[in-house]
Amino acid sequence: MPPISPKISPKSSPKDPTEPRDSGSGLAGAALAAFVIAIVIVGVRYWGRGGEPNAGPPGADAGETDAAVVEAKPTPPRCTAVSAEPYVVGEPQATKPPKAPDAGEGDEEEEFDELAPFAVELGRGTTFEGGFAVGALRDGEGGSVAMIATLGLDGRGGKLVRLGRSRGDFDAPTVSGYKGSVLAAMLEPNAGGRSIRLARVSGEQVTWGPELGEGRDESLAVDLAASGAGAVVVWDDVTKDGKQTMVMLAPFDPETMKAKGEPRPVSPPKQDAETPRLAPRPGGHWLAYVVVGAARKPKDEDTGLVGEAIAPRWIEVVPLDEHGAAVALPRAVTPKDGHALAFDVEPSEDGGMVVTYRDDDTPSGSSGGRVMSVWVRLSGVGEARLLTEEPTSAGVPDLMPGWLSVSSLSGATRIGTMTPRGELVGELRPEPVLGNGEVLAATRAALLVARPAGKAMKLSVMQCAPDEPGVADAGLEAGTPPP
């Protein structure tokens, strides 16, 4: 008996076996039959998955569909809020009352901006035996008032300690932890330009220290740190002829708050050095600063047009003893032909220091750049590591114990787990509870986060679990897309 072709229409009938076989018609019939079978299989899979349109692409086999489901699986959060209510510094933001059901378009209440003019300004944060601390400037007394805000590691017990009225357009006080106290450096104007006033805050008691004269340079960079029985404060200034910038240092006793020597330059005399930062180490401190090289204007060979002058910028470090004396020569830890625009430092294992920086040679006003890290020790400098590429962001890296935070003017703040040697575990990614909040300080298990609210700033503590290397690697191997 001859084979029977599939029944496609009522008009179709099997061919006479004595007639010559039409190979083209047979192939067309087989192709049409395969198409019908494929439609049936796709329909069975579609309805077998509950009719979900996004269950997988038509025609995909089970392995491909399951892989797509794995990629779409959300990453579990690492952070949770410690306290239900944040600590508010300044005037709380007014809330918008609910709209009445019968209210018209003209009856809507005024909406309040998230960040209002004359809002509270916060500086860098720190940790001490009592928890977290951060410098703050608040509008009041005909100008601004400088304060220190402290908050427990559990997010409770917040308090404000007034330092004094801030006369002039200066930044919030710089703070550093010292045992159960907080050391602070506050800028003030004087007859010669401005000065730096040092203070120690213990509970609600303020003990004032020396007042150090500073020139009239444009930079407001200042930092201080304590190590062992000594403490130092550093800042950048200009030479007497105003042609060069330099890093200045002054030692003081954190217990008596008395000066222990005259201010002196610590950067090489023939370099333009600025933006000093300190990190404690056993027996002293690490000092890091930016060196600015000679600017050059790039020229297009085809058009002959000269672009914006871009100066190379690199980071140098020098180890200091407890009293601020150098124990070795300065050493460059980033390429001298690079462009280190912003950086942060944090003590590391083996008495070393980790430096994170953003390298970007694009013209001013543009975005982008690479976030790098390098591990520095007395025995040498490790190889620079690429942490993230920032093609559309101007995020500044903030390095804290066990964590790296990168924030930008748009988008959520991303955090990542850092090893003591400056290695990023997993990837930088946002946290739902963090949102676009700014991370000011951290321990290995908790983060101090600030969020604007009208003229106020809300401080809250989040408990965060660091990424495990195995978990992070497994997530990357599964093809989890970056945020």
C-alpha cells in the first residue's frame, strides 16, 4: 500500500502510485507538516507554563528557557535598616497632606523638593568607640553653625554638639575618631586669609586645641588623624610667591590638645601638591596627596586645532611616624602620565594602605573614567586593579573598612565588598534600602547613610552582610547582568 500524505485540505488526495512522484510537491508538503507540528509544540509549552508571555522565546528549548529565568532572578539584598526612624539633623521636611477626594486641579498642595536651599551640609564621616560621627553645617545665627553629629552603631542615641558659628563659605568640619572622642578641624577666616581650629569632642564637652594659620589658596582640603600617642593635621597651601602649591603638616597631642611643633611643608619643594589625606598605620600615619604635572594642550594632526589643556595628575604617598616626621621618601603609586582626579584611602592589613582613585583624562565637564585601587606597603606598591569602568558617570570612590561606595548625580549609589588588599569581591551594585543615599562612614558590618529631606539631612544606620567570594563568583558565572 503506498504511503499516505498528511491531510492538509479537503481537496487533497493521495497520488496514484503509477504516476511519477513530484519531488517538489513532496518537499513542500513535508515543510508544511513540520510547521504545523512546531506550532502545536510551542502552544503546548506556552499553556504548560501558565500562559506567561515572558516564559521564554518561541522555539527555545527547555535549557535556553531555564537559563533566561536564572538571569532574570533578582539578587538578594545585602543590607537592612537597623533602626526604624532616622536621626534628623536640621528642620525636617514638611510632608504633603493627602489630596481630598473632591479636590480639583487648583486645590493641590505645594510639593516640597527633596533638597531645599540652605540645607544642612555634611562632611566625611568617621567611626570611634561611641559609634559614628560626622561634621555638619547648619543655617542659623545669621549664617552657618558648625556642629558634630554622633550616632550609635545601632542607629540610636543621636546628638548634636555645637562647635561655633562658621563665618565664611567653608565646608563642614573634618572629623576623625580617637578612642571614645572625636577630633575635629574647623575652618575660620582671619586677617591673613583663614585658619584651622582644632577641637576634641568627648560626649558634649568640647576641648579646643591650637589655631593654625592658612593662606588664601582656593582649596579647602584638610584632614587629621591620630595614631598611638600622636596626631597630625594636614592641609594644602601656596608658597609665599603664590606660584606653587604644597602640603603642610602640624603635629599635636590628642590628649592635651597642645601643639607639638610648628607647621611645616612635607611635600617635595619642586612639586605642585594638593588634596592631602591621612590613614593611620602601626607606629604612625600614611600621607597621600595629588601631584599636578605640567599641563599640555592636545593638538589634532588633521585639523591643527588645539584642545583644552589637561595636566597629568598622580598620587604620591609617604609614611610618617606618630609626630608627622617622614620615615621614607615619597613614592608615586599611580602612573605619572595618568589623571587621578579623586581618591580615597583606608588602612589595610600588614600595616599598609589601600588607595582607590578615579582616573579620567577627558575634558572638564564631561563624565566617565576608571575606578582603580592599589595596595601600598612599606615593602612596595602592588599592581593597580580596575574596579569598575564609568562610561556615563562621574562617581567618586569612597573607601571604607570592607566596603567601596560609588555615587553619582544620577542613579542609585552602588556598593561593593572590598578585601583588605583592595580587591573587589563580586561587583558594585545598588541596594534597595540604600537607594541614592550617600555612605559617610562604615564598619565591616554597618554603614552610616545620609539622605536629604528639605532643609534637613537624615542619618540612618544599615546592617550589611559582605559578599562571599564563592557566592559572587557563582552569580557572575550564572550570567547575572550588571545593574
